[in-house]
Amino acid sequence: MSAVSLAAKFDDAQLRKRQELVLATLGAVLPPQALLHRREDTVPYECDGLTAYRQAPLVVALPQTEEQVAAILRICHHHGVPVVARGAGTGLSGGALPHRAGVTLSLARLNRIRNIDPLARTAVVECGVRNLAISEAAAAHGLYYAPDPSSQIACTIGGNIAENSGGVHCLKYGLTLHNVLCVKGFAGDGAPLEFGSAALDAPGLDLLPLIVGSEGMLAVVTQVTVRLTPKPQLARCIMASFDSVEAAGAAVASIIAAGIIPAGLELMDKPMTAAVEDFVHAGYDLNAAAILLCESDGTAEEVAEEIERMRAVLQDNGAAHLSISRDEAQRLRFWSGRKNAFPASGRISPDYMCMDSTIPRRRLAEMLRAIAAMEGKYGLRCANVFHAGDGNLHPLILFDANDPEQLHRCELFGADILETSVRLGGTVTGEHGVGVEKLNSMCVQFSAAELEQMLAVKRAFDPSEILNPGKAVPTLHRCAEYGKMHVHRGLMPYPDVPRF
Amino acid sequence: MPDAPLQRLVDQVRAAQADGSALCIRGSGSKDFYGGPLHGTRLDVTELRGIGSYEPTEMVITARAGTPLSELEDALSAYGQGLVFEPPRFGGGTVGGMVAAGLAGPARASVGAVRDFVLGMSIINGRGEILQFGGQVMKNVAGYDLSRLFAGSMGILGVICEVSLKVPPIPVDQASWELPCSLEEALRRSNQWVAAALPVNASAWEAGLLRVRLAGARAAVTSGGARLAREFGAQSMEGSEARQYWDDLREQRAPFFAAAMSSARTLWRISVPALTPDLDLPGASLVEWHGAQRWLLSDAPPALVRERSVRAGGHASAFHSPGARDQFQSPLSAPLERIHRSLKQSFDPSGIFNRGRLYPWL
């Protein structure tokens, strides 16, 4: 049994002793203001964006330099103290949930932009730099950093690396992986590591795609070299309403079939449209079963050509109403509802749980019908936004967290959505990550052998299992307890056996 | 349940695992010359072929590893889609080999690497287990990205059985332009044009001549070309001559490569940050990817080539080196080498797959 798994079972007295040890050893390499342990100081770090799950860490460390990060890791590794890395704490799957016997390693103070090279179109930034801050710094050169998760005003690039974050524009501009050249950081034992290169490839195995999306479990990233994209000259958006979700889904398929890759392609269902119209008053069609926002960006000539092609396809697919933004102000107004889906939902319900999964685009109508049936089964409403371009679905389940019975039903509703996504040929997480939230659902998406292979990969990077233990990849023991069966590629095992 | 061709492969892997004997994974053999020397009994993947599913409206195709690239590309072109990263076929080529070798052609700097188009795959690991990672959708962060790890892995981690690939539309229009200039000017110009949002899709510089391919929407290609002519004095290349040029470059049929493949000198593939100044190494060179990929045909000592490449922030691999196939890739830092050994161990505990194909010690 590893030192880390022993630590998970410490009683209060052992935890106190451990805290003293950690404070003493880290205190030798960090100034006092970089170490927090009093409850009133560590409370803000007890959860990330998944606020239903809270845990006080032993200590929060706030290094300012890479050398300090390395020193913290060496010390923790030596003593078998788990380390949970944290950026801005905006994650939605509990990836930064602290370990009760561990150190929360806040990387927010490593926030310097080291270099911007406008001709090479790259920026070298520390991991704590906010996503939007990169674009703001690059703007003077007519460049920006393309991946735009909704939390971009607050989230850090290090966090984006951990989750392989997407955003509205990722169909055309790619995920974080496609916009990063190189990351530097440290292994769990403090050894320096570099993945990728300022060149377009590096010797040996391509480990960059392993690190991106690894939820802080394979290495601690301290510096990122990102690719910058020329800012498009202009953007225009079409808002189209449809009488049925099937028609909207067919329109999406036709756009792709026509060889068009929109800069953005988003769908809101009727309940979501009602919620956001009430909030932003953008003039959405409240009778529509689905609203589609379809955006084109580029030079003036490119946009003119593409908008006309998009308009024709949407019209041919039975769009009941169709508006094309005539200026930037109107374009932003079209988007305002979609971008305010969360606060709008917060107005009509005490709480909501935002789900995240991906399905093949063509199964959208089927999925929404399944969700409508689940509303009846669990007695809760659900409004949906859909990254129609890439099949990434965000159902928002509305409930009242003050009623623990509703929270429980909400969690069952969420798990049902995830398992249905796998059955339809999709995945349990499109962009928010697994964290703690979806550990059980991983048991449904992957076989025992596949999970074992992932656990072995983790051990290859972090043999002492210091980094963010207990996240992302469930143990087989946990899967056995959860009791669900692996659903393989939309096919139920033993299809002839009756289901209870 | 695995069908017969897949089961035969699983059985062969399990037998090799049992006695620790080496297996040499092979499709059409188009990349036999590439990487470390071939070891062991052939594990023939060519029987495992066929397009399992193709959804043009999802931009996804799923094909078994032994499917010839020509068959795949024919299916895609019927719907105006394609392998936009332009993998070389070298007269043959299978889906699995394309992914395992990880080679991409002239468009790579503009559209991405092989890895960026892999959505998921099924593999046989060294324990004879059939595993599936990733899926058929782009937005997928469930677990570690093990399917993309296999791109460029030279078959050392497992047998690729089936791959799902993102297949975007091929550009509607293209036009090529040429401009005499020095290497330094070529690096600056091609990167300036990309930064100015011209639809640059490929570039190649050789012997004082820069050629660029613009590709994308008709309006963008036309106005972009007009700008190149007006502001830089670039000359238009005739359509079919241009297509032939880029195709020859992709397939390494161009005179530069023909000379390289019949030479005793090493053909180096040097990968450096795009704006790296001339590395000042002896031999003939051809520069692609706006400066990021530099071919060098040279008998300079390997240590010198690697040292200059590393100092520039990149690396050099011996792309074609018939006399010395044990020096394929540049060395790794100690922590990275440890991770490589552990990863290999985690997938292939008996070390049966493609021994020595990536590094002699792996």
C-alpha cells in the first residue's frame, strides 16, 4: 500500500501531525504568506466550480516561481504527501477538490507572460496566466489565442491544459491540444519535464497529447508555449429558428455536408430560449423548438461568400425565421442569450447542475427526446444548450439544493444522461473533464482492461501516485461497488438477458 | 466478439508474449526504410481491412488498420473530404502505418499533424487485450488521450486495429505562387503572410526559390494571390504543374528526394522553430512548413547535425540512413527516457512489439 493511500486513512490526530510536518518542511522553502493552513484562509480552496463537493486540504501552498514549485514537489514526494494542483478553481468536475491529507498547490501566482513573438505567432506564458489575458496581450499584434471556454475571463491556461478545454469556436479553431506547442513542468518527484517543442514535433513518443487533458495527474505544468491565431477581420452571425429539433439537427448535418466549417454553431432548445429571452431580451423566437446560431468569420469577402452559403442551407432545411446580423452590436446581441445560459437558468431555479457529454451530432433529436422522458422520470426540468458543431451537449438540470432528495434525483438524472450518451456512441465528458464528478460513469464507458491500462500509464509518469490521487480514472474496486456494466460502443452486453 | 482476422492477430500476440519473442508489425511495408531496423517475426495486419463506417455529415471515418490509404482517400473524395494533413503513401500505405509513422505532408504547418486528426482507435496491447480509447467524436476528454499517443509511436506500444479519423472538407480552391529569394527572406515572408491571414496552406524553399500554395475559399485564394503578385512580385504557377509539384513533394518523388534516397549520405529531417536562421550545415537542403521542417542531405557528422538542431530548440531525425539505422531519433533527457521505458513496460511488458524501431533501447 502506497504512502499516499495510507494517508487517505489518517485519523484527526495523524492529520494534525502531518500538517505540522508539511508546514515545517514547506516553510523552509516558501515565505510565510505563501502557506495557508488556518480554516478561514483555506475555505476558498475547499472546492472548485463543482461546489457540491468540498474538502479542506491540510495546507495551501502559493508558490511564485518554478523553483518553488519543484521544491514543493520534492518535499511532498519525499514524505508521501499528495499534491492537488489548482489554477483558478473554475473547473466543473471537481478536478481541484483537495485531498484531506494533502497540499493544494495553487499556481495562480505564476502569472507572467514571458514572451510574445508576433512573426512566429507564439506566446510563452506561465501556467497561471488567464486564458483571456493571453488574447488581450496579443491583440496589439492582430493575434489572439483561439480556444475560448466560457470561463475564459477567469480560468488559467494551466487549467485549460489539464482539461483540454474547448469553447464555442473549437470546431473551426481546435481544442487546447491543437493550439499548444510545448509545455514545461515537473514530475511528481520534482524532476523537470518538457513535452512538445517550439518546433512542430519532438523526439521520441508524442507525449503532449497525454499531458493535455490529464487533469493534473501526470505532471505539474508551469509554463506553456501557445500558438496564436490571426484575428479575423470580421464575423457575422445567422440566428435561425426551427419548428422541430429534428429539423434543426438536419440543418446542422447539411451545413457540414456542404463542406462548411462555421466559426460557431450553437443550438438552444425551447426551455433554454424562454429562460434566456426573459433575461436578455434579444428578440429570440419563443415559439421555436430550437434556435440555431451559425457564425462565419474571416475577411469581408470570405464572410460574404460563406454567410450566403449558410443562409441557403438553413433555408433549404426549413428554417421558420432567419436573421443575419447587420453589425457587430447585433451579432453580440444574438449571442447574448447563449452566453448567458447559466445565469438565465439561475433566475428560474434555485440551483442547476450543468452536465457535459458528447454525442454524434445526428443523435441529438433522439437524445433530447430521452432527456424529455427523464424529466418525467426524475420530476425535474432540464434546459439544453448544444455545441451543434461538434456534438458537445450541456443539459442544465434545474433543482433546489436545499432539498437533499432533489439533489439525489438530480445526480441520478445526470448519470442517466451520461450513460445514454455512451449508448448513443458518445462520451461521458466533452470538455469539463472527469474529476470526481464522473468517476462512476467512467466504469460504463471503459472496460476493466482499458481502465487498468490507464492506471498503468499513470504509474509510468507518477509511480508514487502523488499527483491528484483519486481523480479521473476509477479503480476497478470502485467500479465493482458502483455495479454498472461496461456499455461497449452502443451495444449492451448480453442483449438477450432481460433488464430489471 | 473479434472476427477471424482480428482473432488471428490476438493469438499471434499472445503466443509471442508467452515466449517473449519479437514481433514486427507490418502493413504494406511502405515505411520499411524508416526508423530503426526491422526485428522479429512478421505480424501482418493487411488482412485486417475495410471501412467500418463513414459519416460525411459528422466528418468521421472509421477504418481498419490494413485498409489501403488509396481506398480510404477514394471514399473520402466522393464527399469532398480528405486527409488534409497529406500523409505520404510511398507507393502503398495503410491506415495503421500512416498513424504509426506519423508523417504528414506539405500542409502540416497549416492544418495540423496526423495526431490532431485521430479521434480514437482500438489496439491490441502486449498482453493480447483489445482496448478502445477515444471514440468517434472530437470533444472527448474521458481519461488519458491514449489514442493520440499512438500517432508516431512506430508500433512499439501495440497493434493498431482500427482508427477513427476526423476528415474535414478539402479546400474548394487552390493556387500556387513562386518568388526568388534567400532562405532568410523566405522564412520572414511565409510567416508574415500567415500572420496577415492569407490562406497559406503550404510552402517550400529550395535553391533560392520560394513556392507557396494558397488554399481555401475562392475569394480568399484570389485576393491572396493578387496581393502576393502586387506587393511581392510573386509569379503564378500553372495549375497542373503546381499540383504535380506539391504531390511530388508529399510523396518525396521530387528530384531532391530522388537524389537523397539513392545516396549513401544521410537524409536528415530537421525540426526547428520556424524562424530559426540558417543552421549553416554542409549539404543540400529543402525547407518546408514555413521553416519548421528542413530536409538536409549531408555527410556531416551526426553529432554536429543534432547539436545545431538542439541548440536551435529542435531536433534532427535520420529520415533515411541505410548504413546506420540505429540512430534514428535524438536522445532524450533522463526523466523523459524513464517515462518512455515505463510507458513501454505498461503497454508491452514482454517487449515484443517493434523492438528497436524508435530507439535501440526501447
